[in-house]
Amino acid sequence: MLTTNTQAPDKTLKAIKKFAEQYAKRTDTYFCVDPSVTAAVIEGLTRHKKELGAPLCPCRYYEDKEAEVKTAFWNCPCVPMRERQDCHCMLFLPQDNELAGEQQEIDMGVITEMRDNNCVTA
Ligand code: SF4
């Protein structure tokens, strides 16, 4: 039977994953103790990068996504993250955050599994 929702990790997803891992290391922040949170945010950033050309924060509502991309305020890493390590998506957590895990890397399989199980939109 043909599987329609199992896709190999693509170039954009790989690039966003690499960015998140490198940025966490650079800022001494950690991924959430629940890897599905990290996976969902990376997948959301990837989707925006593909749709809009920029990794617009996936955890907010926007009236006009194209306009938001142009302001760059919520392009990841957003201004609150850059200025005060405030990531409301819980992608980058300071070590003393109670939801911070010990990882600054995430397995690609966790991301693609979450995506394939949850993402049914085109
Ligand atoms: S809150 Fe900022 S740093 Fe965190 S995922 Fe969204 S854009 Fe990126």
C-alpha cells in the first residue's frame, strides 16, 4: 500500500534542525524535557521557512504572515530570544528552567515521526 504521509527529512528540515542545535549550544540553552515540544517547533519553523521564505515563529497568531516576516521581529531567533533568552515556544530553555532537559540535539526520527503522526495538512 502506498504511504502518503511518510516522507524523508528534507533539506529545509535538516537546516532548521541544525540551526536549532547550533543555536542552543551557542546560547547555552537546552531543549525541552519533552522532545515532542522541540520536534513540533522545529517542524513549525520548517513549514514557515518553506511557505514564507523565513522561519517565522510558529507559536503565534499573525494577521499577515508576510508582513511579519518583513519586520523580522518574530523570525527565529526572535528579538525576545536574542535580547533576553526568552523563547515562549520552549525551543530554547535556560538550564534553570524547570522544563529544560539535558539535550541540545534532537534525533531526526523524533521530528519526522511526530510530523508524520500529527501533520495531516498539506
Ligand atoms: S519564541 Fe523566538 S526563539 Fe523561540 S521558536 Fe519562536 S522565534 Fe524562535
